[in-house]
Amino acid sequence: MTEEQVLRKTVNVNGTGLSYLEAGTGSGTPLLLLHGTFWSRVWLPVLPALAAQGRCVVALDLPGFGASSGELDIQTATVPKLAETVLAAADALGLDHFDLAGHDIGGGIAQHLAVASERVRRLVLMNSVMFDSWPVPAVERFRDPEVRAGMGVNDMVAARAETTRTAVTRELSDDEVADYVSPWKDPARVRSWMAMAAAADARYTLELVPALKAAAVPTRLVWGRDDEFQKINFARRYATEIPASDLVEVPGKHIPTEDSPGQVAAAILEHLA
């Protein structure tokens, strides 16, 4: 399977068309992939490999992100509210029990679902927010309404382009960067991104720690060790403190699927086997 064989589809969730990438049609436990401040594009380099062992793999776009319709506001962009949206999407997709992987703030959503729902079999956290690792300053500043009011489409596209280049060790081509930032040419998606940033709050992951320890959901952390946004020391702490978790470090930064797709996919598949 190649990236060209990955399909983009849409599912209706509470009146909103949520877009998702789908690969594979096997009967194994489905794998649901969540993004954070990027979108489902971060998972594209590993989707074919993840689907190669007889499972359906779905990379969801949250409302107002990627190719999904809808728009987030500060109330609907919190981790608990986004977790509710993800469960509703899983229902609409017919995913009863599933494996779950989250990147960035998507990892915070995944941690919430792992302890709030009995539907998650195994968990993968890739360069994820956790403990008090977030929000980073570049995100936290959007709590200020004046900052949000002053951010236009062109400003957001330029900012996201710079962040995308910084999040990857290898030099992305201009076409790759343009693909990554393409959703933010739409004002509703700019507002959704700023809502997620404004709603970012470390209490949502700090409050989960006792429940994560008690639940001991089998968890693998897959981490680009040179991440400048989510430092690897947090991942090492998680693997030490949270039962049934381990860490695989790979070359790369915040989006290791771009830097080390083969190693990322292998680490995930080994954990899910």
C-alpha cells in the first residue's frame, strides 16, 4: 500500500462533516489516530505501513481542522470536549473498541479517552502533551483575546509554515510545507486553531495522572528525541511513572513521522501486535 491508496472520506457527527484519512480494511482491531495543533496530514507518512497488518486505520480531522467542516470555539476546544467529539466520531464510524494514537494535543485527548472510556485497548502517544509540558509559549499567547483578534489568514499561514519547518529535522520541500499549511487559508480554520490554543491547559493532563496510574492501559510513547516543543524528558518521566508504559526514541523532532516514518511505524506495530 502507498500514500496514493489512502482514501479521504467524510462522516457526519452531530451535523458536522468530519474528514478522515482511511487505510486498510482488515478485521483486526481498528486504529484511530488523533492530531493536535496540526491535522491528519502528520499521520500520512505512516498510514500505509500501519494498515499493512490487517487492520483499518483512521486518521481523524477534528472540527475546523484539516478538511473537516465546523468550527471550534474556546468551550468546544478543550481536551474533555474534544474527547467527546472523538467518541461520537468513533460511534459514527462503527468503532466499538479500538487502539488509539495521539500526537501533540491529540495525545492529551487520547490520555483522557484511555481513562474515561473502556473502549481503548492499547494507547500510543507520539510527541504528546502530558503532565505540565504544555502549552508552549507560542501557543499560550493565544489566550490573549487581542492576540487572537490580530491574527489574520496570511499571518497564520506564515506562522504555521515556520512552525512546520521547525518541527521536522529534514528540510521539507516548498510543496510539502504548502500542503501542511493549506487548511489555514480558510478563516474558520484559523479561528479553530486559535480556539484550541486558547483552550490549552495543563490541568487537563495533570488531573489525569492518578487515573492513568490506576488504569495502566498498555501504552507506548514514540518520540522524536530532538523535539523542541514537547521535550523528551517528559516522555521519559511518563514511562517511569505510569505503569504499563514504555518509550521508543527515534531520530527527529516534533513530527517524527516525517523524519523517521519506518521506525515510527515499526514501534507502533510492535506495541499493537
